[in-house]
Amino acid sequence: MRFGVVVFPGSNCDHDAFYVLRHVLYQDVRYLWHKEQFRPDEFDCVVLPGGFSYGDYLRTGAIARFSPAMNSVKAHADQGRLVIGICNGFQILCEAGFLPGALIRNRSLQFRCEFVRLRVDVPNSPFTNACLTGHLLRVPIAHGEGSYFAPPDVVHKLNLNQQIILRYCDDRGRITIEANPNGSIENIAGICNDRRNVFGLMPHPERASERMLGSEDGRTIFQSIINYCTRRQSWGMGQKPD
């Protein structure tokens, strides 16, 4: 399968994502400059990486949403193909209307850079199918504006449609205030759209994909994407899903 990693001015996790996909998971991947247009069917999954796109001027992701490449990302997503936004990428997806809600300043008003525990609440998604319900992941965060917020009716809909994929939790899987590093409503760490092909999360799975980095749990996210796309390709060849 083929991945595209969008590079915005100020991205600083694009090389991390590229490295994991190419050299750890041995996938076909190439960089996409923010001014570049591409065909909707050119990639199986597009990655919006972390960093500080356009210096995070105005608001995080507020300028990046207008990049020419985002028109191609939208056409790609409209065809049902996968998009994953990590940290700043999540912020861009919310600003661009791909996902509901917004990411605001951390409750502590401090930049948080640390490992956190995540609980997988929805394993039957293209991004978590390698997990079981309640599966715990140890993945780092690095953000100052990672507190997810949405009006009560939006959060209710997210819960109803099982669009809240990941939640911050303690090492026993409990959803607690103490385990919430940024004040996100309902400990939300990652959500998807209602079609389940666009996924945004604040933690960095690409920084937890090799044992030498302290955790390999992030590989589960990327492996789930590979699993889903491989199965989708087999369906297209007339094979029935498992």
C-alpha cells in the first residue's frame, strides 16, 4: 500500500512518520509538499504530521487548512480513503472541518511532553483493528494546545456513533482526571469522522514504534491501517472479507 506524508512549513514530525512507515513497516511512502496537488486515488492513506504548521500563527492549524494540498486531502477522504492527523495534524483536521470540535490550550497552560496511557474504546475501526476493546497503549504526547473540546450535543453524538476511538487513562485502564494530561473533555485523545475513514489523535504513535524509544505500541495504529487497506484491496479483487 502507499502512504503520503504532507509537509507544511513548520512540520517537525514528518520525517518521523516517514521513517516508521518506510524503514520500520516497509511501506511505500513519499512526502507531499503543502503546495502539491495529488490524485484522490494516488494514496491509500494520507498522514498529516505533528509540528507547528505555519508557526501556529492565529491558531493551531488555522493557516494550514488553506494549503493547496488540503483540497487533494479532501477529495481523497471523500472517496472513503484513509486520513490520519497526528497532533498538529489533528488540529488541522478540526480547523478544516474534517472532524468536529477544536483543540484548545492545555488545562495547565503548560506544554506537556511525556508518555501517557491510552485506552482503545473502539477496536473495529481502520485505525485500531489490531487491538481489542480496552487495549492499553503507551504513547508520548508533546503539545501545548491538545485539550479537545466540543459542545455537549457533539460529544453525545460522538459517543452514540462510537467515534471516540482513544481516551487517556491510567495504567489500569481507568478514565480519571489525574490521567488526563491536558483537560480534554471526557479524556478524549482521538476521534474519527462518522464514515470512520478520517482519524485525529493528539498522541504520537510514530514516536512509539520501536523498542529503543521506550514503546512499540504506536505501531499498532499503523499496522491497523495496513491491515484495513490490505483487506480492502482484496475485496476489490473479488475476495470476501474475513
